[in-house]
Amino acid sequence: MPQSNAFKFANNILTNGGYDAADLVGATSAGFTSGTTVATTSGTAFDFTGIPATTKLIILNLHEVSLSGGDNLYVQLGDSGGFETSGYLSTSAYVGVSSSYTSATDALTIVGSSNTAVFSGLCFISLVDISTNTWVSNHTGKHATNYIILGGGSKSLSSTLTQVRLTKGGSDTFDAGKLNILYI
């Protein structure tokens, strides 16, 4: 995959240039900075730190990320004081053979359903700073084999964002997949 074509702006819309989630996990384009791809095959949280104060757009790319049970995925934002665990406005749903939704105030949530749920194509989670330290998010992608997931939320931080965490909303552990971050 030619990395210079992974993301394009066309009429002020960010597109993925036709690549799938596996290609996008480590992709960069002019202006974007990529983190290091990490395996999500064990553990309970994955932190991306050292995000520059000038960052206005963050994209988390998940490829076949799975948990050991039915917990929801959580995205938490942090500043120099650490990760914040309250004050989020967030909702997420999966739609397919059956449907469900969830909401959260302790993180930006991505709904889960069972230990067969594999998040991918998202799994495009975008975070945009719409005003000073106020971040909005949206996410879309594949959930298991028969569902799509979607949702969004917001969080106002007390200071400049410096870190992002992918974790889960219960006692599950990660057991498959990979994750990376892009920011500009």
C-alpha cells in the first residue's frame, strides 16, 4: 500500500482512499502523524501519550479487536492531570440481526455484546477539538459478523489533550487484534 495515498481530502472531506481497516491501522499521509501499531492480544488498556497541544483531529484505527467477554470498549481522554473518568456524553449502538444501544458518562463508549464480538473497520473513531479543549467523537464499523456499530459523544477537558486510552467498561481483557492512532 502506498502510504501517501491512504488518506485524502476531497472537498474538505477526509476519505480513506478505498483501503480497508487492516491497511489503515498503520497508514499515514501528508500532515498526519502515526503512532506505533500495538497488538491488542492481552491486557486491559492501551495508552497513546505525548499528543501535541496543536492536535485538532485524532483517529483511532482498530483491526479485529476483541475482548474476552461482552464488555463495551471505552475511549478515555486525558490531559496533563491524567485520564478523565467523568463528564462524558456518549452513546453507541449495534444494528443487525438484533439491535442494542448503551450510553456512558465515564468514557466514550462503543457497544459490545459477547465474546464473539470483534470490532473492525472502525473501526474508525474520530475525535475533533471543536473549541478549546472540547472534543466530539463519532465511530462506525463492523461488530462481529452480522452487525454494524455507530455512535458518538463529547467531552470537555480541563486542559489541553495530551493522551488517549482504549480500554473496556468491565473486567474483560483484550484477546485479539491491533490498534493505532493518527493525529494532525
